[in-house]
Amino acid sequence: MATEPTVALHERVQYASKEWLGEAERFLKQRAAALPAMRLSFAVQLTSPPPHLHDGRKPFGYSVRIEAGDVHIGNTLDPAADVQLCVDYNAALLVSSATHAGDGAAQRRLEREYILLVGDRQPILASHWPRDTAAAALLAEFQDHMARRTVNNPDVRHRATQLGLQSNLEDLDDKGYTVLERAFSADFADELRAEAHRNHDSAPPDSGFRATMLLRRGRIWEEAAIHPWVLALAEYLLGRGCLIYQSDTIVKGPGLDTHPGLHADYGASRVAEPFPEYCLEATAIWAIDDFDLPAGPTVIVPGSFRNRRQVPAGTTRERAIPLELAKGSIAFWHGATWHGAMPRQTAGRRTSLHNAYARFFMRPLERYDDIDRSVVDRNPPAFATLCGLDDPFGKSGDTGADFERMRYAASAGYGSTAPVA
């Protein structure tokens, strides 16, 4: 039986939309009634919002005022608010859709990584708020309550462009792959490596070079699966509602040849040739360690996704170019692109994370539709979507298909990248 998240599908909202503001006011009114001495006000101006939320005729954003147990929230900017913020919409969305669930380490890690991604378009951080204990506690609860309901900007191209990924979209269209440089910090790489080696080193002998089913192995892997840049590229190729197809780490030791020859990633799904013109599956490989030539890097054939077929027998890796990636980079490719990897030629171990994504109607290699509810509840809706909890497949009952999920998938434009109002 599929896991039922605490937050129902109809409770999901877009950041700073009328519905988001309505739910924010309802929640804060319920909590503030018990805090009559609290006084708190802030105004948030959001630049470059998606066109379907704003016509551009006046500044876009919202204001919150809590005073004497009462709450006022509106879509105008209060010039008298104690805290005045002006941030990029998509940068603010990163943090506004991140749950903390009382996990201070996760909060610090997320803020560290998101600051790296948005640069000078600094998102809204906990440090912006008053240090009053009651106010801080209320805002932390508010953060998690809204994050569990806040969906990604559904205008995929707008989101990707505003996150600085336009050239990466062009790479995918032209070459079938792209490289996201400085996509995660050295600290995150070290944390991922430590967790990966713990999994690999504790596995039974002869378990191979992979550790799989990572979304069941800890919060750090959940955070990686919904990396904002990666998810934007995944939805660009696969449409909204895409699933996690497989999540695994590879630890490559000296001489290990993990991927002899070349292949396209459609093999496991037995996709018939010619492949569809649209993408069915896409893969992100995280360089937790440097991918230089001695390390045994990924190799790829640019533009080969246009062949729309598997690699002919006998094709060698000499046709491919190596992807030399610095630690903290992510390579992302169309699943029909021909690629492989070279054997490691030096001492030590090279560690990488592979997250593959698929269209929402594909059958993934890994199953997460029964993942523990507590895992879903500490993540934004994007995570539940990746686990296959939102779509109607496999959820029919004695009275037929799950029409609530069917309607949700249709209204959210699953499988499409076209803007959704």
C-alpha cells in the first residue's frame, strides 16, 4: 500500500501565491492567538517571479504582521515592517520549500548549500529573523508547515533560467549532456563520501561496487535527490512529476572497470528502437571526488542521443570524450546518450553518487512508494513526487482508479514543461 503523506494533494500551494498566503495566515492566526505579547512584522519583496503569478505592474511580494495575538498577511509590501527583505523569487523558494523538522544539522547544511547555489541572490535565512525565543520558535514551526506544502515553481524553464542554468539547457538540447560546476560544497562532498563508505564498507563481501536504494538510507541522500539545479534539469527533459529511477553510489578502486564499452541508459527498461524523440530517463552523476583521467572518469559521445538506439555491438570507448569533473561538480545527461567510464589507473578510491530520474509513467528500478511516512513528512512535496506518491499508478481500489491523484497529475501538468497557471 502506498504511503499517504500527512499533507493532502489539495493542500499544496505555490510560493507567495494567493493560496500560499491564505494558508500562511490561517496557520499563524492559530498559533499567534496563544502569544498575545508577541510583536513581529516583515515584508518580503520577490524579484523575477514567474509570469503566471505576477503581471509586472507593481512590486511583487507579501507582508506579515503579528501583534497582540492577531495576524495580518497580504500581497502588498508594508513599508513600516520591522524586517525588509528583497530577494529573488526562485532563490527564496529554495529555502521556503526546505523543511528542518527540528534537525539543526540539516538546516545548517541546507542553508550552506543553497547559499552556494544562488550566490549574491541570497535567499531568506534564519539569521534574518529576530532572536526572540518565542518568535524564533513560531517562525521555525511556520517554516516547516509551509515547506511541506510548497511546490516548486511549475514554470520549469523560468525556474531553470533564473537559477542560472540557461547554458545547461542549451547543452542538453545540443550535446545531450551538461556539467554543473560548483553544484555542491566540498563539505557536502566529504559528508556524502563518509556516508557512502559507511554503506559500502558494512556490506557483505562480494556485494559489488554499488550501494543502492539510497533514499531509504538517510536524510543526506534525500537532500541530494531534490538538488534544485538537478531537479530543474530533470524536469526540463522529463516533464513535471518525474520519478527517481535509481539512486546509488559507486566506489571505484584501482583497476576497476565498472562500465566496459559504451551504453545508453534505456537498456534496463528495454525501450524499443528507435527510441522516442522525447527523453524517458536522465542521469546525474555527482563527483564526490575529482574525476581526472587517472581516476577513471565518465566518458560520453556528444550528440549521440539523436541516434535513438542502443550502442552497436563492438563500439569502443575511443569514440567518447572524458568528463573530467572537479570535486563538487555534477554531470547530467539524456538517457539515450552513449556513455561509459574508464578504469581507475591510480591508488585509492573514487566515490560518486548516481541519481537517475524517469518520466512519471515509467517503472523505476527502485521502489519508494511505501517509504516511511516520517521521511516524506520531513521533505517538501517534490520528494513525495519523486517517490511516486502523487501519481495514480498502482493505487486503484475496489471502486476503480485513484481519481484524486489522476486529477492532480493532470492539473499539475505531469509529463509537461509548459507553464501551468
